[in-house]
Amino acid sequence: MKPTISIEYCPKCGWLLRSAWMAQELLTTFTDNIHGVLLHPSEFSGRFSIRSNEQVIFDRKVEGRFPEIKELKQLVRDVVNPEKDLGHSERK
């Protein structure tokens, strides 16, 4: 079964658009590798985390920043399909 990526974001902080953009990028890049992307408004202020099923891929509080889209694609790829070539987004 393909994993679902969930993006939990703080609606009070105005992070819906950022979350939707990241979801669009992930859906475009991983069309054949993921079941979908779930946008989940958090009940906690300042929360922004990305998970594959229950596995944390990125947490803003832990990292102290938001992920760059290239970095996020690499992190998701490493979980859902480590063999996938990301082309220009590939690590050098």
C-alpha cells in the first residue's frame, strides 16, 4: 500500500498556502509513489510537521526552520522510493 503524506500546519500562523504549495509539489513529483497528501490544520500554535503515515519526515520545531522544497522532496523520496531519481532536485 502506498503511503499517505500528511502536512500538519498552524492555521493561525497563516501557513495554509505554504502547505498547499508543498502538497502540490509532492503530488507532482511522487504521483506513482504516494497515495496522496493530507493537509491537517493543527490545534497547536506554531506547528508545522510532515509525516509519511506515522513516520516524521520533517518538524519545524525540531529543525528551527521550514524545509526548502528540494530538501523536502529528497526527504520524502528517501522514505517512499529511495531509488527514485529526482533529476535537478537530486543531491550533488
